[in-house]
Amino acid sequence: DAGVTQSPTHLIKTRGQQVTLRCSPKSGHDTVSWYQQALGQGPQFIFQYYEEEERQRGNFPDRFSGHQFPNYSSELNVNALWLGDSALYLCASSLAGGSEDTQYFGPGTRLTVL
Amino acid sequence: AQSVTQLDSQVPVFEEAPVELRCNYSSSVSVYLFWYVQYPNQGLQLLLKYLSGSTLVKGINGFEAEFNKSQTSFHLRKPSVHISDTAEYFCAVSDDGQGGKLIFGQGTELSVKP
């Protein structure tokens, strides 16, 4: 039973560039959430996707956008990167309305913006 | 608005000693509480969760936590720690218990020394 997978593992970009991060949810899950974890901080909620639509959003600018595909996998896009976007980006999956309401996290993508 | 405060940023302890990691929350609605562990260069793994019922919750790896509504606390305990418990621990709160947005504390770094 595959858990949550994310790609790539590491990424280096320069200011002003755009980046796309990918996530495949745990088998049987239909909901994907994205979090940003800056160094030495707790994760911060970016947004959540269910049925290919954004269901909840945290306090992040419009430069952060996402997408969910029919197979429930998801992408996080960040435009106009700046130094402060350097962080570990975590994807979590869950099953909407299920009795098991836990979010399972992937290993993360480490983004460095130079 | 919900928030989580982890009262200790670092907790050093000797192997086989007991440990308590403290977590306080604020919320105006029903809360669902979680503890996650993050090993170096990995994602988050759920240790335990409180949704309802018994206020004493047992989790994996010998950890347990007690929900105290009057003190708005959800402290994590383990009677005897191992070197392998060295990691970052995060307390989190949700207001829907259905896999929705998690709000995390800043984390507590547990360092177990031989």
C-alpha cells in the first residue's frame, strides 16, 4: 500500500522563477492538502483540494495555486518566487467523510530560492 | 481563531527517563487535537489524536496524551524514552475532525542522550 509520494525531493530556483511540485495521495484517499514548513517552524496550511476544486485556503497570496487531477494527484504551483518561499513543502492526503479522518503526510519537497 | 502554543522549543532528556512535551491551544469551537513526529529529513507521522471520548489517548511508540479542556492543554508523555525518539514533535488542532485544515505549533525538539 503506497503512502503519499512527492516529487521532486529537492529543487533549486532563482528569484522570479516559477515552480511546480507534485503529490500522489495514499491509495484510497481523495483529498490533498498542501503545507509550507519554513526552517525551524511548524507547517502552515496553504490549501486543500477535493473533487478537483479548492475547498479551503490558508493565508497565502495568489502566487500560490494548485490543481487536482481526476486520479486525485495534485500539483502546487508558485509564481514569481522570492527568497521567503524557501521551505519544505509538504503534501498530505485524507479521505473525505471517512471514519479515518487523519491526514497522512509525504516526505516533502525542499525548495531553495536563490 | 484557533492557535497552538508549544511551550518548550527544546527538551533534552536522558535515555529511559520520562518526558512530557507541553501543548496549549485556543479555540472557540470544538477541537480535535493531534500530535505528529518528524524525524530528520522526513515528513510528519501521526503519533495520536483526540477526537472525542476518553481524555487519555494512547498512540504509537508508547506515547500518550491527555486532553484537558479546562486548561486547554494536550500534553504528550512517554514514561521511558529511547535514543530513537529523538525528533521534532508537533502539536496540531483542527476544528472539523474530518481531515480539514490543521494548525500546527512551532514544534518541540526532543533530544534523547545516552
